[in-house]
Amino acid sequence: MPGRQTTYIERNMKRLKFWLLAPHSSTTLIFCVALLVALLANTSFLSSAAAIYPPDEGNTGFLISLFFYVLCTLILLLSLLSQWILLKPVLVIFLMLSAVIAYFTNHFGVVVDDTMIENVLETNVAEARDLFSWRLVLYLMLIGVLPSWLVYMAKVARQGWKREFAERACLAGAAIAIVLASYFTYSANYASMFRTQKDLLALAIPTHAIFSGTKLVRVAFKSRNLPFTILGADAKTPPKDTDRELVVMVVGETARADHFSLNGYERETNPLLKIEHIVNFPDFW
């Protein structure tokens, strides 16, 4: 038994060594990364789709096509972004991003949209440390670090730009053909999904996060020169009105209640609210 186990390990080590030493085309690396992300990072998306479109109601073919739809979308996105010297950096960033998003989506039901990305950018180290767990490390290792190391160590075959262009064109053409075939074969399901299942589409990893990030950048550039506008300047309490009060409600919808110093948190997180004449609701639902 130990001899068989040793032989099995040696055989797989030889396969790994062959993978690292043999040159691979850029299309091979793109396909492998897209396949891994589709299989391991999009489990919430695919399982949620199966819950909405149950296989026992004749949706098995649609669900299978949906996996290939996701795979081919990832291939097209990576083919567009990973050009020339950007191949390995883009693939590594893609894997690490997918690992982090998959963890928070699978375990907390977090949808990474433009608002969530903005919250992440404004989060400090102390708050980020509270989210650390060994499950996150496992996701990072399985989907992020180990595949990224293989991508980094893999040798990319040197070939002329004509052959490179031809291979990329073939891969992209095949992906587009599969996407179109999937859509038109199950057009009713896809039309329903795109029209009514926005929450489901937001679970697609990491495509939704990437598009949300571009949206955030676009809005930031568009609004950076806009002047600040005072809202509600006409909200005043009439001098003769003694029965009512003007109330401003501050809702901390993106903050955890146990991180409000007004609720007893040890760090001072509400210094400006503290000096105001306020009424705090620590257990408001």
C-alpha cells in the first residue's frame, strides 16, 4: 500500500514537472484559468440558477448550457484583457479576485457591485482584519495562490504574432459560437433570466465585479468636477410651530451595529454624531 501511494505521488509530480517545463500557448492558459474559475468560483451562481430553474422541470439542458455560457464569457473576457506581456499578470489578478469574491459570496451572500467596491476602498485595516478566517485562506490557496503559481511558473510558447492572432481568433470564435448556440437553443430561459433575474446575474464571478468596477470608475470621473449641492435647505421649523420638531435620521446601513461607539464599541467610530443632540436606536430592525 505505501509503495502504491509513493508511485501515485511520483506519477503526479512527474505530470506537474511536465506541465511546468513544457511550453504552453496563451490560449491554453486562458482556457485553463477560465475553466477553473467557472468550476470553483461560480458554485453559488450555478446552484442558485438550479434553484430557480429546477432540473426536474425540464431545465437540465439549459443549466448545462449555462455553465458553458459562463465558461465562454470568461474566455472572451480574458482573451480581451490578457494581451502580450499582460497575459500572466491579468490571469493572476483574475484568479485572486475570483477567490476573494467567491469566499464572500458563498459564505456571506455578498454581491460585489459598485457600492460594495466603494465600501471596500473605504474600509480600514482594523475592519478588514475582522473578516479574516481560515476559510478565506483556503479559498485563496485553492482558487487563487496555487493556480496563480502554476500560471507564473508555466512557460509560454514563443510564436509569431500571426499564429498568436490566429489561435486567439479561433478560441474567441469558438466561444462566441457556443454562447450564441446556448442562447438561441434556450432563448426563452435566457430571456427570462436576463429580464427578471438580476440578483442571479450579480452572482457571476468575477464578471459582475469587473463591470461594477468599471461603472464606479466611470461615475467617479464623471462626478469629480461636480459642485456640492445643498439638499433640503428649505426644511425649517416655523417659529409658530411648537408641536413638531425637525428630525434628521442618520441610518448606518453599511456599518455593523457592534462597530458603533454609540452602541458601546471600544473605538471611537462616531465622534461627530456623538457631539450632536441625537437619539440612538441600538436595537432597531
